[in-house]
Amino acid sequence: METSTLFAFLVILMAAAFFLGRGRSLAQAQAAGGVRRLNSLPSYYGMLTLLWCGIPSLIVLSLWLVFDSVIIQQLLIQSLPADIRALAPAELGLKVNTIENMALTGMTAGAAPYELEAINTLNQLRGTSNTALTGLALLIAALAGFWGWSRIQPDLKARNQVEGAFKFILLACSCLAILTTVGIVLSVLFESIRFFSMIPITDFVFGTAWSPQMAIREDQVGGSGAFGAIPLFVGTLLISFIAMIVAVPAGLMSAIYLSEYANSKVRGVVKPALEILAGIPTVVYGFFAALTVAPMIRDTGTSMGLSVSSESALAAGLVMGIMIIPFVSSLSDDVINAVPQSLRDGSLGLGSTQSETIRQVVIPAALPGIVGGILLAVSRAIGETMIVVMAASLAANLTANPLEPVTTVTVQIVTLLVGDQEFDSPKTLAAFALGLMLFIVTLGLNFIALHVVKKYREQYD
Amino acid sequence: MSSNTQSSNKPSTIDLVNKNLAKRYRAEKRFRGYGIASILFGLICLVFLFTDIIGKGYTAFVQNYIQLEVQLDADTLGISDINDPNQVAMANYMGVIKRSLRERFPEVTGRRDKRKLYALVSNGSGFDLRKQMEADPEILGTTQSLWFMADDDVDTYIKSYSKDGKVFTGRTDEMQQGWIASLIEADQVESRFNTVFFQNGDSREPEQAGIRGAIMGSLFTMLVTLLLSFPIGVAAAVYLEEYAPKNKWTDLIEVNINNLAAVPSIIFGLLGVAIFIGMFGMPRSLPLVGGMVLTLMTLPTIIISSRAAIKAVPPSIREAALGIGASKMQMILHHVLPLAMPGMLTGAIIGLAQALGETAPLLMIGMVAFIVDVPGGVTDPATVLPVQIFLWSDSPERAFVERTSAAIMVLLGFLIVMNALAVWLRKRLERRW
């Protein structure tokens, strides 16, 4: 049975369990002398039966779906002839893939006899797994549902139990955030540790040459495989720096003007308009940077006698800065608005002009919050991917010249991981090591920034 | 201020102030000017971005067609029995189209020139003719005057031609331009609304490429994201607002949610590759997997906005419900959630809009594959609209530039509709206490 059909069946069973449970509680109530003899409302008894019917079978179903493909693959490999099993893991994986594809498409022309056999085994295994799953899930649903149903008695505390289950489900959902973080840390960390067991961590962090193309065969030319990440860090910082040069003054000054000078009418129009910039997908900015801004900068540079690369850091940084303007401006806006009016009134009352008040009273008072906002913006710029993938270069140049092409951490992660890859070459694993660096840096920046912002906000409350 | 200025002709304070006043006012004006300039900078960038994309992309919504007199004789097509679907499917449609082109321009001789001539119409014209033949087998043996899609280079040339001024010749040469001019003079070129762009999946031929596959892929991915992230997000928000005791574990959950909201999206892609694909062995390129990755990414947004919405429900409503004997679950399900629903929906729509524009994590889990078929479900390999934009922006053909821009316009259109819906919902349904 298809998983979706099975799922539909389970839902029908659960609905049936609800009505059966509710019916039984009503019948028992009648025998005991009216609904008021029940501990809980009849629908709670229905709900409890539904939970008994649904939860165990859904848990079994999801566990099965998660692990069946891995187990089937192992069994398939076990069934292959010994000489095939002795192949290198990469080649073996390829063979298994071919067999799975042939089983999927049914195109077995040109298959070796052992492959035909393997296809048969695979189909059989899949069939068995499917039948077993269908049987097991439905059986568990029916048995557990029946057990829950048979427990129904007027004095069963159905409401308390259902509420307990409800609370537990809510708790489980909120723990997903922790699971996600743990998942990120583990996935990035494990692959990085494997990477660092092949490439020493000092070579990675302090090396100045990056060329991840590794020779796959011993005799292959051209793959030296250098994994020094310094050029990537420098490139990332250069582009982020350019972005901040654009975004911080523009964002901060817009926020100041909007919160201190503009009347509510102007504010009501300009603020949402600027925030449109934040809602535009980054891939659109990437397209804009690569096809419009980069050629424009190159042509301007050429007309001034400079040689500008068409993948210059300047183009990517500039466009990224435009993207971050509303981010900086709305965060600064919040903190500027949090500065108490009494401070401004005091300063204005002493005779200072509005701009003097802003520069010497409001901004110093709001400074921690603004710094926090800028740190968040920096972490945003460092982690930004699509703009640099489309507008920055792939070549790792160690340079601080914004007119030259540079590459960034995120660009390299994407280029190393897009497409088919196996999980045991340093080339692929390097992406996870870069991801680890990125995660640590952005997490650190966010942590500091949130801390600063939070501390500041409490100051005037 | 110092003592020796006081001793000699001591200027009064008001003089000092007046002396500097003009300077200070100038500084005030400058400061204001900086503010206006930076706002204008932002707005100009916005306008420039939109005009640039619309200017590049609006031409993609029309496509030029070329009219040809096609003689559909059974011999050239190789159809001996019109009722045999196999023969109709395999017939030599391109052959009759090429012949009609040769007849239209009899002066063309030589292999290379002929090849240039054939390049006037789209490579896919044969399929279009087959579709017409299958729809109406009666046309076999007759001579029909039919419209065929112009090739992308020709299409680009005609579009720039009709705009006058600077003509973009691209890869067309003078000979082809002559033929095109003669076709235009004979009224055998027509530009129509580009329906193919909205009906087809991806293609290597720009004129045959469409965004239907990407839109359906985005739709399925968003469906998975919505079905997973909204219930989970709301449940988590309810727990944190209504149940969670103030302890270390709750603090940990909160810190985690706030940090996840600021983790770069590409990290979620790494998670997807390592866990969903590497560990669980899920296939690549599926909207199902994409939706799951985007769920993890949008959850913090949805949880944060749902919590704000739940917080906005006044405690008096909770107390009233509890006071007349409702249980905590009844109080939440019957009173708090319905009142908080508009705010939570707004948050969900904004989170989804964010997910709809997301590209990087989907690149990692293999949604960049070249997929021609329009996906029919969450387990069909698919690509999504932003990834399609990324793929097309890499293509060298000039005609893909306008199609990329057009796809961006469609994507922005969806985003504007979603955000407008969120604003409308907030205005319409939000209650203030």
C-alpha cells in the first residue's frame, strides 16, 4: 500500500476510534445513570481512544519510513556477489545506485545477470517491507485503539489524560528548536572532524592557498587540493565590509530622519517602501548584481582607466549593502524610539539644535542598541549566499582590492556541495568545515548582539 | 571661557551664541540633508532595481511567431496509416517544415545557408506540429498556413527590431536578417502573448522554456512547509506562552529559537544534506525534503510571531474561561487560539513569503537539477521558482535574460500578493483590547 493511502487509512481508523470511544462512554453513562456520572465530557473519551489508536501506529510508521531505505540498502549489498561487495565504497555506492535506478525505471536493458538478480531482490525486499509496514501499522492502530476503548469507564479520568497528552505534544513541538540546533551542530561537527582528520586544522585555518580540486585517481593532473581558508575569510570580510560601508550610514541616517524629523505621513509611506528592499529575495539581488551593477562598475572603471573585474567584490558588496539597509534602519529605529523623550526635551531646552541633540544625546544613549543592530547586520552579510554566488568569483584571491574578484565562504560551500558528491572526499567535507566556521562566527555575533540589545532595552524600561 | 578672554573686551554669552548660530544652523541643515539623501538613496535603489528588472523582462511576455505554408503530404511525413498513433508520433514533422522554409526562400542553396534558414524557427516546431496533427488528423495531405515559434535568437532580434533605434543582432547574421525583413514585410511575423512561458517546464531552448514546472515545484514545497511549520510553530508558541514553567529548559528553548532565527539559511542546507539526505537516505530534488528544510528555517519566525499574537490576548479572557470551569486545554483551544489566529496567520504568511524566496538551502539538497517535467506531487523531482531564476541567470543565451527577469517579476508578484494578504489580514481581523 502506498504510504499516503496507509496514512489515509490510519486517519479513518482514528476518526472511527473517536466515535467508538465517545459512543462507549455514552452507553456506559446511560447504564450508570446519565452523562453527569461521567468523569469527563464524552468527547474526551473519544479523544483518548483516538490518541491510543493514532500515536503508537504513527510513531511506528514514521520510524519505519526513516530507516527502511537504509536497511533495505544494507540487505541489498549483502545479497550482491562477493566480488562486487569487495569494491571500494564509492564504486559500490555507484553500483547500488544503478541497480536502484533500474528497479525504479524498469529499464533493465544491458544489465548484468547479477544486477538483474539484485533488482529482483530489491523489489522483493521493498514489497516485503511495504506489506509488513501496512500490516504492522494497521494492527497496532487496531489493537491499541481497542485497548484504549476497552478501558473506558465512567470514572476514568479521560480529561486529565488527554490534557496531559496535549501538553506533552506541545512540549515536543517546542523542543524541535533544540533538536534543530543539535542537528546543525552534530551534522556540521561530525563531518568537520572527519575533514580535520584528513587535513590538519592548522592548515585549514592558517593556510593561504585554496584550491579544493582533488585528484580522484592517483595519476590525475591538476588537483593539488590545498585547503587554506584564509583567502575565503578575507574575501568574505572584504565583501561584508563594503556592504557595511553602504548599509550602516544609509540605514542609520534613514532611521534617524524617519524617527526624529519626518512627520507620521512621510514615515507611513517611506518606512514600508524601504522595507520592500528587505522582502526582495536574495536571488533577485544576485541577478541584479551580476547583470546590471557589475557591468556598470566595470564600464565606469574602464572609462576612468582602471581595470575592474566583472566579478569584482565591489559589485557584490554594494548590492548586499542595499539589501541590508532596511535591516540596519529598522533595528536602529527601534532603539532610537526607545530613548526617552525626556532626554531630548532636556537637551532642546538647554538650547541645542535638533541635530546637536541627536548627535550628542540620542545617539550616545542608543549606541549599544545600534552597535547590536550593526553586529546582527554583519552576521547577515557574512552568511548571505545567493548574491555572492551569482556576483562574486569562484577563484580564491588573497587581496584587499575591492576591484578584484574574491570568493567567500558561502560561495565555496555551495560550489563544493551542489551536484552529486560522495561524503568521504575532503572536497565535500571541506564544505562542512567551512559551514562550521560560518556557524560559529554568526552564532557568536548573534549572541553578543542579542545580549547587547536586550541589556540596553531593559535600561529605560 | 578661559580667564584671559574674560579680562579683555569680554563678549557676552549671547554674542557667542549668535556668532556660532549661523554655523550651527548650517550644520543642522546638512544633517537633515544627510538623512534625506540616505532615504533617497534607498528609494532610488528600489526604483532602479524594479525598473531594471521590468525593463529587461517585459518583452518575455510576448513571443514572435512565423507563418509558413506547410504541405502536409503523407509521403514526406512518412505516415501510411493515420490511425496508427506510433506513426503519427514518429513522423518527420521537421522535414515538412524545412521544406516549406526552402519553398518560401527558394534562392537559398548550400548546406550552411540552409541550416541557417532552418534556424529561423524553433527546434521544437516539429512537436508543435505533431500536437496539431494529433488533435486534427484531417489536415494530413492538405496544405496549411501555420504559425511556428521563432527561434530565440530570431525572436530577440525581431523584438529589438520593432523597438527601432539600436538593433540587437546577437547571433543572427545578415543573411538571416534579410529573411526576417522579408517575412515581416509579407506580414508573416506576428507577436503574441507568450503562453508557452506559463505552460511549459524548463528547457534548454529559451523559446520552449517556461516556469510552470518551477511554479508547481514552489507550490508543493510551500504546501509541505505550511502543513509542517504552522501546526508545529503554533504548538510550540502555545507551550512557551501558556504552559512553560520559568526554568533553565524553557530558557534554553527560547535562546535556541532566537538564535535559529538569525542562523544563515545556507546552514540549514548543510543540515538538510547531512541529516535528511546523508543519514536518512532520502532522494535529492524532492519538494518534500525541500519543504522539510524550509520548515526548520521558518519555524523560528512563525513561533516568534505566534507568541506575540498569543501574548496580545488579554489575561481577562483566560481568567473568565477558567472561572466558568473550562480546563486549560479548553481555554486555549476555544478562546485564546481563535482570538490569536489573525496574528498567527499573518506571521505564517510572512514566514512563507520568506521561504518562497529562499534559494541557498534548496541548492544544497539538489533542487538545482535540470527538470523538464512539471511535477505532479511532493515526491516528484522538482525545482522551485528562485532556483529556476538562478539556473536561467547562468545561461549564456540572451533570450534567457528576459525570461529570468520575467520569472523574477512572477516571483515578486507572488510575494507582493502574500505580503498584501498579510497586511490585509492584520488590518481586517486584528482586534485591539
